[in-house]
Amino acid sequence: MSQLDQMEIFYFVATWKSFSRAALELGVSKGYISQQVTALEKDLKVKLLHRSTRHLSLTEEGSLFLESCTKIVHEKQTATDLLKASQLAPSGSLKISAPPSLCSTYLGEVLTKFQKKYPAISLVVDSSSTVKNLLQHGIDLALCITSEPNENYIARVITTFRFVICATSDYLKHSGTPTTPEALLQHNCLVYSADPAQNRWPFQVNNQTEIVSVKGSLASTNCSLITQALLTDQGIARLPYYVVAKEITKKKLQVLFSENTKIEMPIYAVYAGTPHLPPKIKCFVDFLKENMQL
């Protein structure tokens, strides 16, 4: 028998403080248990247990040794449980948080595909423009649009996208087409407040970033409100491309400053750090990376 097996036997004897109980639980004889503990003491050249006909207790060395044996036995059980879990289809309830802009546009299609592939996983979706405390709100995973994810969590880049500045052709005919970023100061700019930049719109000019602080008649964290105002010729807006992709394709919106707005914004999958990632979270993250291309 290996020393690791003997250490496991010692762990059960020390935990239950009984050779008989350890033998019963492990399905072997009491004599065999005693023999293996004695062999372990001989190999270690130290006495681990005080034995008497009615009492069993740990020596000082035995108490120290038990701490290490406990960690080994628990790690073995965890590894076994993980292996068994990996052979089963991921299941259970998965609570995720995502920005409203994703929930109302692209995410629904992705989640439908996910549930077809993993029918044993039920989804609970919290649509929120603010990043909540995951543990406090029982959230397994959050999708975040940010360049600086919270360092207290594990963060994996799922995909990237661009913000676009756009307006209707009717608005541009009536108010004029801005030819420089600074010209936006003379226009009614609709501010999507869930954008990390908010009203400080960045532009790449001559390999440098210029910030223009725009103003306008409407600011909202709701991308649908901004889009509606945009489509009714009320101004110029900066929105995620995936929010207005259909309108741009149908030529309902005209993109401005395309050469000056090429910075890619990452979307992160953020979740609490654990020694062993639950299969339902792992398969969800992997699925998003494969299927979420904006």
C-alpha cells in the first residue's frame, strides 16, 4: 500500500478516534487498519497515536500530521467529484447579469442557441446597466462593457465591438454634417449614459486621442430611447454598433467619423474566483466566446 493510502487511513482513524469505526467505514478489517497505521509510523519514524484498550488519542506529532492528511483527503474528494461532474451534462440554474443594450438586441439569439445545446441549464437574466456585487445578489456571471474590469473577480474577454457616431440623413440635411469632431459642439448630441465615455466622446486624430464633451437635449442609460430619438431626426448619437447595425444596413442611419472611431471596446464575462469553476459557468463562457461575435 502506498503512503498516501496509509495517510488516508490514518485520517479516518484520527477523525473518528476509532480503529473499529474506520474499518467499518472503509470496508476492511480492524487488524488491517491497525497494521497500516503501524507501518506508517514505522516509515515516518514517529508515534502518531496513543493507544489503549479503551482510548485513542493523537500525539503532538500526530496532530500536526493530521492537518496535512486532512488537506490531502479533501483534495482527493474534490478531484473525484469534479471528474464525476465533468462526465455529466452541465445542469442547474445560472443567473447572469447583462447590459440592457445587449439584452434588447443581440443576447437573446445567443441565449436561445445556448439553451438548445444545454437544455438542463435554466437561465435567470438580470438586465442592468450597473455592475452589481455578484455574491450579494446571487449572480453567477456578469457581462460587462468596460476597459477596466473589477480586479476582485475573474474576467475573460468574450468579444469586442465599436461605438459608432450616427444620425439620420434628414437630420444632417437640416442641421448640416459635422466634418470635424469639434463641430459636434454645434449639434444636438444624444448621450447614451451607459457608455463608459458618456458625453466625453473619444476620437483618434493623427494617432492621438481627442475628447469632445458634447451636449444635447437627451441623456439616458436606455439605448432604445436614444435610438428612437435618433431615428426621429432629433440629433447625433454615439451607440454600440450592434444596437444600430440593422438601421445602418438599411441606410436609415448614416455613420459619421468612421475613420476616427476605430477603438475596440471589450465585453468581459466576469465571475467570482473559485478554486474549481462550476461546469455550468465554464460551458457558458466557452459558448459565448465561440458564438458571440458582434
